Amino acid sequence: MALRSIINLPYSRLRLVSKPVTILDHQVLKLFDDMLETMYDAPGIGLAAIQLGIDARMVTLDLSKRDDSPPQPLFLANPEIVWSSEERSSFEEGCLSIPDFYEEVERPAKVLVRWQDRQGAVQEMEAEGLLATALQHEIDHLNGVLFIDHISRLKRERVIRKFTKMAKRDVPRDSGRG
Ligand code: GNR
Ligand code: NI
């Protein structure tokens, strides 16, 4: 396994719509392992491949870290929300690609998610609470959507401006445009 670097706002690759994973070959499984290691190292509870700059519909998740239980990694290829509740719930969200910025986001309280596991078998899970929020946050990433897209325009523009300024002072790599 290997650590890979996480790309931050305003890097425009984060806005790409990721492509379905077709063959779960060695390279894809290796990427899953690298994603999990990078997520644990960050640390975070979820990670989408696009946060490593790779536009494949792949997500890792592990919420167990929070309560000192043994690790319970989830590997999701091509995850999709097949049902979401009318009921909403609000969580304070953060994103490894937008460090040190947190804001309340309202989303469906419960979701039914379908995906393929590491063996390519189709799995389904109904989730609520933080898991439901994290799944929606990660599936958003696969569609080029960030949690700041769900907050007020004023707050969103403010945080984008801040990260754009920081990137200019920092190592130049991407204009954030295009
Ligand atoms: O580590 C993370 N924590 C988190 C907290 C509340 C809602 C969503 C998340 S996901 C985030 C990691 C991340 O950026 N995944 O894309
Ligand atoms: Ni995120």
C-alpha cells in the first residue's frame, strides 16, 4: 500500500464527473488499498478516488475509528443512491479537500445505496445518521459536487476565495479554472 496526496480546493479536477469502474483488476484493487491507507492517515471517515486526482467511481469508508472499535473498511465501486428519505437531517460536514472548514449541511436522513464490492458482487445497504451523510458526501464527489455546494452562496464564495488565495501563495499547480 502507498500513501497518495489529496488534492484541495480550488483544484478543478475535483469538479470532474468520475467514470464507472468496469474491471476490478489488480490496479483497481491497489487503488482501493491506497485510498484506505490515505484516508486513515489523513484521518478521515471517507474518501473518493477523485480526491487523489483519479476520476474513477470508487469510495472508501470507515466510521469505526470514531469509537475505538476494530477497523471496518468499506470499499465501494460504482455506488449509487437508489432511494432517499423525505425526512432530512443536518450534520456538520468537513472535507479532506477543504481542510479546516466545517459547516452544517442538510440532506436526506436515510438512503439506500447500491454498489459493487471488491469481488464485483452487488451489495445494498440502508444507512442513517453519519453513515448516510458520509455516503451522500462521497457519492457527490463522484459527480463533481462538494459539500460547499449545499451551503449558502455567500459562505461558499468566501471559502473558495480563501482557498484560491492560499493556492496562489502556495505551490502553483492549477488555476482553479478550466
Ligand atoms: O472525514 C470526513 N468527515 C466527514 C464528516 C462529516 C461529513 C462528511 C465527512 S467526509 C470527510 C472525508 C472526505 O472529505 N471525504 O470525501
Ligand atoms: Ni470530501
